[in-house]
Amino acid sequence: MRSRICTICAKPSVIVRSHEGRSLCRRHFMESVERNARKYVGKHRMIESGDRIGVALSGGKDSAVALYVLKNIVGKRKDVSLCALSIDEGIAGSRDAALKKAKQLCKKLGVKHCTFSFRKELGMTLDAKVRKLKLGREGVCGFCGIARRWILNREARGLGLNKLALGINLNDEAESIMMNYVRGDMLRAARLGPVTNYSISGRGARLFIPRIKPLRMIPEPEIELYAKFASLPFHPKHCRYRGGIRIDVEKSLDMLEKRYPGTMFTIVSTFDRILPGIRSAVAQEGYVLKCKKCGEPASKDICKCCELWRNG
Ligand SMILES: [Zn+2]
Ligand SMILES: [Zn+2]
């Protein structure tokens, strides 16, 4: 039976957390999300004195909440700085609207905002790349992700940032974990986790800007609800190129979560227990090199971005 009142204060509830057996009103829900993020950031020492953090801001709800929550956590600390980085991939349609929302949010929060584009950094928009190579849905996300990460890493380093914060939520992380199991990609699995810092050795390791994921234990529907309650400007649409195996994994996980509440928590927390083992198992393969063409971290002599985007 779904409870209609807050377990804490008996006001009308806005959410039922079946896996916790609690219902929460708007205020207690928002406090709980903030507390979860704050605790997670503290537990994994995501913020340290002297940090210059760049939040990867897409204009969607997840990165908007990540920026908002981090801004609250950092508060008026003088020893930590925060800025936002957006990428214009060059996708006709919703991308401009999303970038506008990103800009609005930064203005609202008083955070410095930098935008970088595929066209300027790589000489071609994603749309043009898709047309040129006649990429199917399966391939686009891979091409886009490689280019986005390459630009983010390079520009973050250029701006003197030492960490990149990502708005990855619980569903995203559970999906990524399952995707890597399905594809048998242990190297990629080793790169998941609350903090990715490639402590693995190699010439290129220090070129990699560590990633932090403050929202990693917060379910997607809660992020969306939080963004709405906090009146954060965000664009509601998914990317139109979204497709491939991720969609199938997403559907299966949604089904499991519905039937067995708490499944996603279990997947991610179980993964975290075996992650040290995975990392040591692939330590040799995970050796990070420096790309001979662009100087970015690479797993071979030439990085994936140079291979796929900068080979003209
Ligand atoms: Zn309450
Ligand atoms: Zn390269």
C-alpha cells in the first residue's frame, strides 16, 4: 500500500521510496537528496582544499542538479573554485535550447560558464560527422562520447582545473556497469566508480583530469523531481541520437527495479565491492600512454579522438 503521508512529518508525500519503506514530503525529500549527495561527496573525498572543479553541464537535469548541489556544498569556501563547461556537439534541434538552459543556470548561480564546440575544436559538427560516415544509431553515441571527453579533458587542463564533476545518476551508473558486463569490457568497467583518477601508471596518467560523480547513488526520477522543485532551468529532452545497447539495458533495469525495488542500488554497491579486483586485474592493459598526435591520454600510440575525428 502506497503511503500518502511523509514518514517524518506526516505532511502529504511527494515520493515513495519503496526500497527504504519511506514516503517523504517535498521538504524532507529535498533535504534527503542534498544529504545523500553531501555524504557521498564526503565519503569519497571528492572535494579537497585547493580544488578547481569544472562541472560538465549539458543543459539536462542531471548536470544541473550536480552543479547546484556542488555549489551548495562548496558554499563560500575560498579554497575551492567551481565553474561549468558545456559542449556544443552541433546537433540540430534541441541542443541550442539545452545550452541556453545551461547558460541561464550559471547566471542564476553566479558560476563561470565556458562553452566549446565540436565545430571549432574538431572542425566538424556531430550532425556532419554522422552524415559523412553514414553512422547508424549504434555508432553515434560512441563517436560523440569520445569527442566530448577529449574536449572536456583538454579544456579542463587548459583552464587549470584539477577535477571534472559529472551528473551521472544511479540509473546511468547501473546501466554502464551492466553494459560493460554484456559487452565483456572489463577495461571500461575499471574506469567506472565514484571517482576515476587513473591511479594506474603510465606516461599519460597525469594528463587525465580525475572525474567525480556526486549524484551516483541518487535515482534518476529523484534527480528530475529535485530539479523541478529547486526550479533549476533544464532541458527535458534526451539526445535524439540516443540508442543502441544502452536503451535495452535501461529497459531491463527499469523492469527489474519495478519488480524488485532497490535493484539499481544493489548493482552499483555490489560492483563497488569488486571494483578494486577489476582494477587490479586489468592494471596492465590499463596502462595510460600519451597520444603522439595531440598529447592527450591514450590507450595506444594514437588516441581514439585523433583516430576517429582528427585524421583528416
Ligand atoms: Zn516531511
Ligand atoms: Zn590524440
